[in-house]
Amino acid sequence: MNKLAHFILLAILISTPLTVSAAEPLLIYWNSEAGKTLRARIPADADYWQLSPWVAEQINQTYCSVASAITLLNAMPIKKPFDPVYAPNAYFTQSNYFTPEVINVISPQTELAQGMKRDEMVETLLGQGVEATSIAGDVLDDKALRTLLQKAQGDDGQFVLANYLHSAVG
């Protein structure tokens, strides 16, 4: 397998607000009976188990792309930067993500002011030494999207990041 993982970054633009009926719970807790049932359905080799130990909360409202990127990068078998806060472990953080290669694409100040666009996200991942591809969600029909997601699920080392327009979700 290629040393570099493949990423697919999808921009899914949703034009209608999400609705929840009164009968549906708004949240299923991980440690609830319903959560236990859902957890049991996650295959042992699912990407979830590889990614979940590394999930990072974004440190501000615009760092969603950075938090997603470091979650993936920390789960991958690639060289990680040293951060004295986590010594002696090497670990991607939302601070050390902004390498000189990444700053050539987007600075922390610009990311803070406006967030990161889909193509900028791909460029920053490329700057971290991984392969990345961007596919706009509005160019795929439902069948093509399902096929793409199923292929990514069955390919170790390939992950999907979904980026969406927050204002379109409601």
C-alpha cells in the first residue's frame, strides 16, 4: 500500500434545513442502551475505531477544518511534529498544524477570520505529506456518492472528510 493515505474531501451543500420529528430523540448517549446497540453495529475494522482516539475539538468557531485534519493525521502512520506540551509524544495539534507549507496556503489569522475552503483544506493536507482529493458534493448524484463512500469504507488508509456550508444547515 502506498505510504500516503488517500483522502476525499466532500463539500455537501444542503439547501433545506434538517428537521426532527417529535418521536425521534435529539441525542443518543454513547453509554445508553440505544448507544450500546448502535456501537455493536460498528465493525471491528471500521475507520471509527482508528479515528476516535484522536478526535479533536476545534479551539474556536472557524477551526473545524484544522480539528478534522489533525484528527486524521494523528490516526495515520506518518511522522508527527513534536509539541513540548505533549512531550515525549509527537502529536499534531491545532497550533503546530500551521507548518510553513500550510502557512503558504492559509495563515492561522486567515483561518481564524474566515475558516478554510475545501480546496485550501486539500492543499494543507498535501503540505502535511498526505494525498488528498476534493470532490464537490453537488457534482455527485446519490448513487455516485454512495459508491464513493462505500469504496472509502472498504479501503484501509482512506478517509472521508465532509465539509459543508454551515449557514445552509440552519
